[in-house]
Amino acid sequence: MAKIKVTKVKSTIEKDERQKRTIQALGLGKIGTSNVLENTPAVAGMVRKVLHLIKVENA
């Protein structure tokens, strides 16, 4: 599988609880933190739900 690098670029303050938990499930904490993940269908779905809060790059 291909790998993607996700970086948190916006705050989750005043966001829905589901979005906060999705960010945590992607392994992101503070703004600026990054994580390299395999691009599985489950991860791709989570990325789509919080795309406005993160930046996605090929790893």
C-alpha cells in the first residue's frame, strides 16, 4: 500500500466530538504534528472527514 503523511494544520476547538476523535485516531495531537500512515480505505475515510483540519502529502 501507498503511504501518506498527514499533518494537523488547524485547531479542533469548537469542532464536533467526532472530528476530535478522528484526529486522535489519525495519531495527531497539537498543531504541526505529523504521522505517516498506510493509505487503506479506513484511513482514507477518516482523512476525508477532517480534510479541512489537516494537510495530506504522499510519503
